[in-house]
Amino acid sequence: MLDEQSRDWQQHYPRLASDVATRQVDPAGQPIGEVELWDLVSAMGRILRDSQAATPATIVYDETPIQVYMQQIHSRLAGHLRLAFSEMFEPGMHKSAIVGVFLAVLELARHHGVRTEQHELHGEIWLVPGDGFDPTAEIAAGHDSGDAE
């Protein structure tokens, strides 16, 4: 829907060739370290788009707490030390489960020492242990690493 609105907007207000500054360095040749939130959102959009063909016509609500997904991802990461973002999602997963896994990844990155990396433009996003990652930690319900919110 956002792509369609973007295309409609571009037809009404086309970009002029002179309003784009020339780049001194080609971004495609630059290494990409940390992944931005929008990179994760874009990857999530691709996963949702790819899974739409396998979804049933009925609405399925996943009551699995996000902490369960967080613990599963945390345990896998403690055992492998590097996980592909795309491997977090299985073919045929319901959208509610996909969203739960995505939120779990965001929460792990926010509070539990998990980093996201992307080594090439449009390449795979990797989950890796960060400085605060504790492989022996249990992810508890309501755990917010002591942050006041």
C-alpha cells in the first residue's frame, strides 16, 4: 500500500534531476556494519510478502508471548553465535507468529545484547551476540533490563 502511495505521489510531484546532490562515494562499494531499524522493517516486509501465498483464508491469532520467541532466538544464538534473520521464519508461518518473532528480534536487539549486521547491500541480515549478550541468561516475562519506561 505504501509503495502504491509512493508511486502515486511521484507521478504528481516528480523529482527534478537538479535537486539531487552528486555523491562523492558510491554507497554500493562501502561496507555496511550496523543494521538500521528500516533495514529490518524492509526485510520483514519481504518475509510477509513471501509468506502471503501460504497463508490460510481464516484469521489465526497467535497467543504465544513474545518472551517465548525471545528465549528461542536467544538459545539458538547462544549455540550458533550467528543467525540469519531469514532463518527465524519458517514457510507457512501465520502472520501473527511472524510479527511475534519480529518483535522478539527487536526486543533482543534493544535490551539483551543482540546486534544486527549486514555485510553487503541488500544482503542477509545477521543476528550476532553483542557486548551485553549473556548466553546463560533466561529471558523472563516482563524483563526490561532495568530500564525505566
